[in-house]
Amino acid sequence: MDDLFLSYNTSAAFSPTDVAPITARAKLMLMAQRLISLATILVVVSRAIGIIGT
């Protein structure tokens, strides 16, 4: 779990993180939060590109 969180955190963060969660549940929740945030950014950017392209 620690290695999975470290690799996901390293690949998804744009800057070093300042808080390291201790429990596995907290790590999973932070990973889910980042995944939702990255998906939202991807949708907004793709929508903006689609509007510009038409």
C-alpha cells in the first residue's frame, strides 16, 4: 500500500506534497480524490479544446 501510494503520489502531483497520511484508508481516499480531480481537469480541457475547434 505504501509503495502504491508513493508511486501514485509522485505521478499525479504537480509539486511535492506536504502531508503524508498514515492509515491505508486515508491513502486510498487521497488517491481517489486526486483521480477525480485529474479526471475533472481532463474533461474541462477536452471540452475547451472541442469548443475552440468548432
